[in-house]
Amino acid sequence: MTQVFRFTRIGVKVFGCLLMLLSLLPVTAWAHGEIAQMSGIRMQTIHWYDLEISPRKVAVNDIVTVKGKFMVSNHWPAWLASVDGGWAFLNIGVPGPTFLRLDTRINGMPQIRSTSFQLGKIYDYEVVLKARVPGNWHVHPLINVWNAGPVVGPAKWVEITGSRADFKHEVKMLDGEIINPETYGLDTQVGMHLFWFAVGVLWIVYWFRKGPVMMRRYVAVQEWGEDEAESKLISVQDIVVSIGAVLFVVAATGAWVIYANNKYPVTIPIQTGRVDAPTQPVTAASQLVQATLERAVFNLPRRSLKLDISVTNFGEQPVQIGEYLAGSARFINPEVIKAEREEFYDIVAPNGIRLVDNKPIQAGETRKLTMYVEDTLWEDQRLTGIVYEADLRFAGVLFFFDKAGNRYHSEIGGNMIPEFMLGSNERN
């Protein structure tokens, strides 16, 4: 029995050592932060579409442009801080400082400060990046919302080649000076940190110069008694040194301020104001076709969303439903448009829509339709989590197409009924 326990202990130790060695091996993290967010947030906040990232393979110092469109949902959750009248900032989500952001524009407006967006409006965005760190990076557009956090959009892979040591970053200041922001002011920061580190070490050494370090008061009481120990713990010299240390810190801080102001005489505080993003004029694409949700049922085993909708075509050409967008996932009607995955992580379902009546909706016609949006993409993107949330509401965008290829959109959303039995949501 003793031998058994001995070999067991050895096995546990060997297994622990192997785990430690495995933890030291370099691995690639295939993380996609957008699917970590609640389904309700992704479906009812920002509808991202028409994402373009080019070029997709660059060298260090090359330029990458990220552009596309997003619609702010009219069904923004009441329990979530809103971008309408709130504070928001368009940014790029990448794993670390792998790119340098040179310019950001929303409907042509440079986004230097925070902004706000109006519900139901569509915004064009364009972000110019400079490649910085070699590697293969998943690049997302995202909007940081005050008191709500980031709302992450879809992504594409961008490969950066070359050496990080070749990265160049130069900026011309308002006074004409050309600097490298990577190292500008670094000598001052290092000097300040070393100075205060040395001050802190001296302060610790002074108080720890006399033993014992641990349980000093207890030892003093045991050695000299309660009354005499109090006078020996902190001497007059200690009080004088403490007062001198406080005065020295105040004087040193003032000296550093004077030094920094003389070395960097021209400074501008970080800007914290807000500028409202301009909106686009109302277009025919948002007026000619309107859809209204009548009933929505999500069957969890089938990964199928059944939508009963009423569609009115105010245009002069027949239209058909070609795409449904929800939580950045694209579900395609293959009888209207063709869309394939460009890469493994593209969130598009080429055969994700089936209509009971797929005939074109004629000009001036109002028709009730039943549409099934079904694909494993619901599970892959963790959008099925909507059925477990406290607020069983969803939203998405329907895209309609005419024979000429013109695209029209209409947002639908509302309450959703979950079904947990396979045969509950019978197909017509």
C-alpha cells in the first residue's frame, strides 16, 4: 500500500510538471469577442453591414482601410445606455496595438471627439489604419458606448508581414516640431519613475532599518512593557524625518512640475467634448419598402426563426426578400442573391432564408409573408442565447431587391416566442 501511495504522488508531480511545461508553449488564440456579448445587445443595438477591409495582406507601415455602414436600431434596449443623446466613439477592435489609427470619419465627419447617433439612422464610416505588428489579426469595427461598453461588429482577417522594428511613426506638432510618439517624452517619464522609486526605497529602508520587521510592536511590548514600548517604537528622530520627508515630497513634486512645464511649454488637454455625427438624408431605400412584424417564434432545436410579417411595396418595381441581418449574421435567400463565405469565419448563411411564398411583391402591393430564417449560424454565433435572456426581444434588418439589383431595407423587431420542442414549429 505504501508503494502505491508513493507511485501515486510521483505520478501527480510528473503530471503537474507536464502541465506547467505545456503552459509555457506558445499558442495561437482564436478568440472572437463579438460572440461573447449578449445576443440581445448584438441584435438590438447596432446593425453592421457592407464591411470592407482592404488590402487584406500588407507589410509593416502599409495602410489598411476599414469601411462600411451601420444602422442604429430603433429597438435599442431600454435597460442599456443609449447612443442617442449619449456618448459614443467609433473604434477598431484588434488584439492589442497591432495597428495605428490615423483617421476616423463618420458620414464624412472626422471623429476626434465622442459623438452620439440617432436611432433608426444609417451611418457610413471609414477608418484608416497603419500596420504596426506582424501577424494575422482579426479586425473588427466597434462602437464604445458610455456606461454600456463596446458593441462589436463583424470582422475579417488581415495579415501583416515584415518586422516590427521597421515600424515608423512620425507626427508634426502644432509648433512645427516633428516627433516620434512612440518615444516622445519617454526619457522624462523614465526619470520620474526612477526618482520616485528611489524615494520609496529610501523610505522603506529607513523604517525597516531596525529589527524586528515583523510584529515589531508585539516584540517591543514583550521586551520593555506596554508604557515604555510606545516611546521606543517612534522616536523624536522618526518624527523629524517624517516631517522632512513630507516637505521633500512636496518640494520635489513642485520641482518636477516646473521642469515639465519648461521642457514642454505648449500642451493641450485631452479633449472630452461631444460632437453630434451628421445624419444622411432620407433615401428611397428606407421608404419604398416597409415591413411590419406580426409574430416571431424561435424554435431552439431547429435553430429556426419563424417570422410572420406584412410587407408593403411603395415603389414602382417588384421586390423580393434577399437577406436578413441579425447580430451581424447574414442569412441569404439563394433564389434572389448569391453570397458565399470568403473565409471560414465569415458570418453568412448562403441558404439561410426560406419563404413560404417567394413570389415578387408587386408595386403598390401589401402582402403577408411567412419566412423561416434557419441555419447553424444561430448556434455558431451564440445568438440562440436570446431565448434564455430576461428580455425576449429581437431586431434585424430585411433587405429587399428588385430585378435591377437595387437594394431596399426595413428594420423589424419586437417580442419573440421561444419553443423548446423539435416538432413545435411545424413548417408549412
